[in-house]
Amino acid sequence: MAGIVAYGVALPKRRLRSSDIHATWRNVAEDVLEKFAFVERCVPGPDEDPITLGVDSARRCLEQAGREPGEVDGLVFGSCTNPYSTKAAATVVGEALGLPNGIFSTDVQFGGRSGSDALTVALALVGSGMARRVLAVASDCLSRHVPPGHVYEYSASAGAVSFLVSAEETVAEVEGISYWASDRADWFRVAGERYLQLGGGFVGHMSSWGLVENLLPAWKELVRRTGLDPASLQYAAVPQSTGVMPLIVATRLELDMDVVLPWVLTASVGDVGSAGVPLSLCHVLDNAGPGEKVVVLVYGWGGGATAMLLHTTQRLPSLPGRPSVMPEVERGEYVDYSRALKYEHKLLRPDRGLSGYY
Amino acid sequence: MTTELPVPIPRVEIHSTLRSAREREGRYRLVGSRCSSCQALWFPRRFVCPRCHSRELEPYQCSHRGTVVTFWPDTMGFPAIGYEEIEDRVVALVRLDDGVHVITEIADTPAGRLQNGDRVRMVLRRQKREDTGNWCYGYKFEKEAG
């Protein structure tokens, strides 16, 4: 059975406090920050983007697995903020890692589900026998694509997670997987536009219409297929763009809060986009023991939902490099809002500068 | 609404897309050369061995971990062309674990928190844009935790 062999996490070092953004814009009532768990988020450095973060996480993943790049025969890169609109990021990532050129490599590029869809594609490649070991990279720099002054700026963040997928030496195996996809324009970026736009509003019922309407059927189908007893679940990685989202998911799917909330990282790192739920899954794998069930629930803006049931194996406790998430989360250094604006390229500048002086 | 990231394309000291594509293995993974006759290691890659003048060189991927030999903060007083967004830029001489020396930039650690002898590891970072506007990626080094 195909499953996860190893995982790697990379988060930018810089952090921005929500109170700094609020002091500049005062665009929400102060208690909203607390209600949505907007505490701090990552800020990508001027020299970081989804490709560099993805490469960093993939290198750590291969190190954890003890595998050489030459042993990997597939690469799937999932991101909704690829630095290129046309050119593939997977080829840059593949060459930077030193993967063989004769392998299948592709990008999955849409909404917040693209990262976990990279994992799904990797599982399919391994399960079908087309590849032996596949790297699935989920990476995003959402913060560069949220306009200054928008409420989402408190949460939109950056980071990357990689999984090595194989049928051998797995630490977590897939028991079942189900999908539900319907057209919902809750967040989108029209071709050529830089900034994300909202279709359904940031708060209120309409803000989570796509989330609930897609995730609920996917979850029900997963329970039906696998015969899962939701009460027996120990861990759940759920969508966490804001601190409210996990509460909505737990309530509507009738999951125990103790199963969901310990693995929500919104308050520490913000919304890492397509790497958000994979990051939460890594946090679960950092702490889970062998033979435990983990459910992964993903919703990507306008891209539908995936529900995946995993069980951990006897190899998990002996996996080196655990924990991998909290050391990355805790190594943050704070920057102020003006510096974050500069790093996220939100300040207007001439497009062809001679130097900083002229 | 702005449709493009306002990251300027520098007009001088600029990378050519064609040249940078040819040298990408060195920039992405520190691929240099090893002389087949005298076994000397070179980075960046060479076509003639500077030590024994042999032309028999093979690609060699240098170690991705090393030690800071010396470092200096960028004290020009104004930002270098194409590096305007990086304040506290630090340039260092790093001795890789296989003995090769590279001059490189240290990412994310200001000079005040760096010491000679610190362990560093290679990371991929975005460098200044190429002449066509293409993103250029290359190595920098990051201080290892602990």
C-alpha cells in the first residue's frame, strides 16, 4: 500500500505580529484578531518564494528518508502562487535537488488544495506502479498575493512541506480517500492579476460556503467507504486559513475538538495556503505513535475537497528528525510591518532601476 | 491593480538568461569540477585544471555543508545593484566539508550573530533578476541551528 515515507518542513524565518498590521490599518475591531486567532504569521524574505521554500523542504525530506536524489523517480509540485504563470516550477525544483532528468515531474497549480493534490498524484503514481518513489511538494507564498489593507493580510503566510511517497518503508499508509468538487468562487485570482479576491466575503455564512458544501460530502463518503467510526479518530488535520475554520469543520463534521484543535497552527504561522493542511499533518506525524488513525481534510478555494484516512505504522517512532514542525515554527524572528511590505514586494518601485542610488 | 511583482530588473551587472542557464548546475547544487589526473577540486567549474593543466575534468558536486572561515558585512552604505531589498547583507568565505572554498552570501543571519567557525548549510534562494526578467535562483548559505 502506498504511503508517506518521510516528510520535510520549511518555513521562512521572519515573523510579523498581527498587532503591527492592525496598528497601521485599524481595519477590523481588535477582538476580531483574537476570534480569528490572528497572532503572527510568516513573512517570506525578499529572496524566498515557493520554489526556494519547496526545495528546502524537499532536501530535508530526503535527508529524513536517508535517500539520494537519484533514487527518486517522480516529482509533483503543488502551489497556487507559482512564481511563473507558464513555466513549470517542478523543473527548477527537480534540477535544484539533483533529481534525474528522465522522471515524471509536473506542477499542480490551483487553490489551497494543490499541495495535498500533489500528494494524491504521488500516491496514484506509486499505487499504479508508474513510479517507485515520488516527491510531493506543497509550497506557497500567499502573503505576496494579498493586497495591503485586506483582512486576509493578518493570516496569509508562506511555507512549504514535502512528502516522499513510496510503497516501501512507509510511516503512514492510506486506508481510503474520497473527493468532492463543485464550482465555488470563494477566493480567486483572474489570469494576469496579482492579488487574490474574495467571492463570498471574509466573515459570515458565505465565507465558508465552499468549505462546508464540499468537505461534508467528501467526509461522509470517506466514512462510508472505510467504515470509519469518527469516535475512534485520534488525529485530524483540517483547513486552517483562519482560527475559525477548524471550529466550523469540527462542528459541521461532528468531530471532537480535542482531535482537531491541537494540530491547528494558524496562531503561530498563519495560513500557509496549499501547505497548510500538509503542515498540520506533519505536526500530527511528529506526535503520533504507531497504529493510529489520522484523517486529512482539505478544501481548496474553488477546487473542491479531499478527505483522506491514514494509519501510522511501526516505523514512525524510529523516523529520524522528529519533531520537524515545532523547531521551524519556533525559530522565528520578528520584522516590522514596513519591512514586511518591502519583502512582499508591495511597495511601488520603478521597474528598471539602475541602483539604489540613481 | 498591479499585475506584476515590482521587483526591478537591474540595468548593470546583470545576469544573462543564456549564460545563467548554462551555469545553473553550479548555482543550484554547487556542481564544480574534479581533475581526473591530479584529483584537485574546483568551484566554479573549470575546463582546464589550474594546477596540472589537464583538460580531463569531470563534474563534481561539492558538499552542501561547511564552516565559515571569515565574513564581512556589506558596508558600502548603499545597497548593491539588484540587492536593494536585503539589508544587513553578509558575504562570507565558507570552507566546504570537502575542502573547497566558496565566497557566498549568508541568508537570514545578520553579521552581529555570526562567528568564524559557525556551521552553515547550502540553501537555494532567489537572486537578482536576469536581463530578460526571468527569476534567477542560486546558492546561499544559512547558519545551522544549534
